[in-house]
Amino acid sequence: MIHFDRVTFRYEDRAVLDDVGFDVPEGEFCLLVGTTGAGKSTLLRCVNGLVPHFTGGTMSGAITVAGRSVRASTPADLADVVGYVAQDPLAGFVTDDVELELAYTAEQLGVPRDAMRKRVTEIVDLLGLADVRGRALAALSSGQRQRVAIGAALVAGPSALVLDEPTSALDPGAADEVLSALHRLVHDLGVTVLLAEHRLERVVQYADSALLLQGGRVRAGSLGEVLAGAPVAPPVVRLGELAGWEGPPVTIRAARRQAAPLRERLASAPAPVEPPPAGPPLLEAAGVAVDYPGVRAVDGVDLVSRRGERIALMGRNGSGKSSLLWALQGTGKRSAGTVSIEGGDPAALKPGRRRTLAGLVPAEPADLLYAETVAGECEAADRDGDAPAGACAKILADLVDGVDAEAHPRDLSEGQRLALALAVTLTAAPPLLLLDEPTRGLDYPGKAALAARLRRLADAGHCVVVSTHDVEFTAEFAGRVVILSDGQVVADGPARSIVAASPMFAPQVEKILPGRLTVAEVAAALDASDGGPA
């Protein structure tokens, strides 16, 4: 169905694809994996002609989809063959409500009105959108928007569907809804799906095969073949490699079938216990409420935290996590309640003073970055934070290596841009550090590095609160988990006990080896108990 034959592509300043060749057969669910910046988005856009027709660059080789040449066609010409769903569906919508958006592509292709109505109804039923059919797109949850974007791509009846990180902004439940819908398309309609995703633990159970993009080259094979030894792999694969399991297994089900001997060996090794933080409270929030027109986003939240704490704020999309972070930082308006950080209310302070109490890195780190160069951002942060010259640059160097001081901030990788926004925030030395979904766009090594950095900040005396849907990152980072639902706290306690009690928020290792959260924790327990995994 999708065929690449010796495809090479380069932008003016760098090569992305180097003599790439592979086939994705009809009715296949194929997973594209690779590190951040490997070129996955570029490869996906090659499938429907966005690369190079709209991006520029130089390409050689041949690409065909359902026998049709991509290089000889425009994306509009290929709309009836390839459906493309970008990472941010809201940015790609062209209408205001669900039904119009679903019908838009069919209208552009000149589909007769009766046939169009039939197609839209079929897509609505297939993707479970009947209850939102007449609603405005802006009023939908992230999961609902993602399903609408998939539906809009399917209305033209394409043979192949290409998706770029479709679950990156979704909570675990919403991600399962989207992936289950894709699974039905593959098995019920024979649609070919090529999907790129960093959170592989969500996707591998649905995929049939995988492509690894590394150094501009592609290696194709089964999930186990591709993920074994790859620079990015879900925890279940790393656990299988550690334990020497055959395969290695790529799903929880397969891993549990081999895990009984390992569970017995770990039974005598106690799980690590993290002591509760000491000292006076840093943050004291009581009865915090945040209202938007017709919606109470945060409803009477109480939260107390101390220096050295690492808190993961979790919950479904729309549960109030981001609104609570902004209310704690003081920029977001509170409808009720009090917030005190070291005895001061940040909402009552001017922005400059507020930044010295609480720093917030938003879900889009680029929203904090305005200068033309990295050096300019650092210099501005030094001035705004009343810090010595070079302070921000030093913090950035401590967080990540190899950032070009003369580069434009928006030309940086996801990890580098996040590190720069974090350095800008830390320059004011706030004791309370708040981060909203910082792992979007980061691969497993990038998330591990971020967790280590945040741990060091907590050890240095900061209180770090992270809003996240990423259960594997939570397992690496958090000592405490707070779960929100409908704007209220429904669970608050040690990370180990909270995630173990929740099938939705439990990491993969906990599902296989109860009481253990990470592969590193299992390795340490094996070393301590009997000298290793052999």
C-alpha cells in the first residue's frame, strides 16, 4: 500500500532521509519509532506529498500509495488516497463545528450531497461521535477533537491514514479511545495506518509491525525485532531485556506470562520507601476555585507542599490541572480560595516579584520565548530576574548540552526548547516550580533526563509540581501523586500507593511486577538480592 523506494530527502541545511526503502502492506497498523528529531514527522509528510511540495527541500527516489505516485501529485490530488492527521488537530481545523468539519473534505472533492451525508453519518457512528455531532469544535475535549480530525481525514475514503503523535495531548483513557478507533479501521475496513508516537507503551498492543528511523535510515520488522536494542522502547521491552525473556515481549499480557519466576525472586527484596518531606510548608492552598463562563474548572482544591517534594498532578483531559497550576502561580484568576507561598499571595504581587516565588513552564514552552536567539533569551532572563550576567546561560548549560547560543529558540528541538524555558524560569530562583505537560514531544531518553533534572532541583530545595498524562514519567519522577477529577482532588498520597491502586495510571512495570514502578528499580532490587538478573 505504502511503498518507499530509495528515498532521500534533505532540507537546505541538513539531510533527513538517506536512501530509505520499505513497504507497508494493505490493512497494516505500522508504528514509526525514533528519537526526538530523527525525522519522523518529515517521513510521514512525505506519504501525502506535504514534503516536499509545501516544505521545500530536495528529494530523490520514488514513493507510491495504492499504486499512485506521490511525487507526481499534490496533497490535494492524494486526498482520496491518503488521510493525514497532524499532531495538533485544533490548529488544522477549518470550520467551527463538528459536522461541518467532517463534511469539508468531501465538499472540496465534489462528493454529491446525498453521498456526503451518508459518509459523514458512517464516520460519526464508526468513531463514536454521535453525541458531539452538533457541537462546536472549541467545546470538545482533546480526545474528541482527535477523533474528529481522524473522521475528517476518513470522509474522503482514503486507503491509508497517516498520524503524527495522535495521543501526545491525551490522558490514558482518551488515548485508548483514539487507538481503539484506529484498530477498528484497520480490522473492519482494511485501512492502512502509519502512526508515529513517543509514548510507545500506549500503542504497541495495537500495532502489527514497526519502522525504526535512525540516522536517516529505516529498519523494518516485527515489533519485537525493531524495538529490541532500539534507542527508544517502552518499559516492558527494557524489562524483558533485563530479565532475559524471549522476544522480548512488547505487551503486558506477554510479559506477565514470563514474569512468575522474576516475581518470586523479587518477593524477598523490599520496595524502596521514600521518606516524607520535612520542614514547614512552602505552598498552602485552601478552597481554590477557578471559574470560566458556564464551567467550574477547579472546585475547592486544598493543597499543601514542602521544599524537596516532587508532585505529579494527574487526571483526565479537562479535570482542571492546568487551571490549578495557573491559579497557584498567581497569573490565573481565582474565583475563591487562598494561595500562600512562603507567606505571600502571588496573585497580589507584580509579575517580577511573582516570578521569584513561583515559576510556571506552560504546555508550549515557546510561549515563554520571545528573543531572536538563545543568548538573547538568557540575557533577558538575567535582567528580568535581577540575576548576575550569565546566570541563565549557566543554568541552561547545566540542564542540557550543545545548545547553540545564536540559534533561534523556535529552531531548537523539543527537549532543548523545554530546557531553555526551564532555565529562563529558574533564573528568578523561585522555590515553587510548576510545569504543565513537559514531556510532550520527548522520547524515552529525553524524559529520563528531564526526570533526573527535576529530581536534582527538588534535592536543591525546590518544590516541583508537574501536570502530566504520562504515567511512565510519573513513575520516574514523582514522590507524590495528586489526582483531579471534575476540578476536585480525588486522591493524594505517595506515588507508589496511588498509581498501584489505579489501572489507568499504573506504569507498565507495576502491572507486571506489583510493587515496582521502573525498570531501574527492578535492576537495583536484583543486584541487591542476588547479584543480578541471571
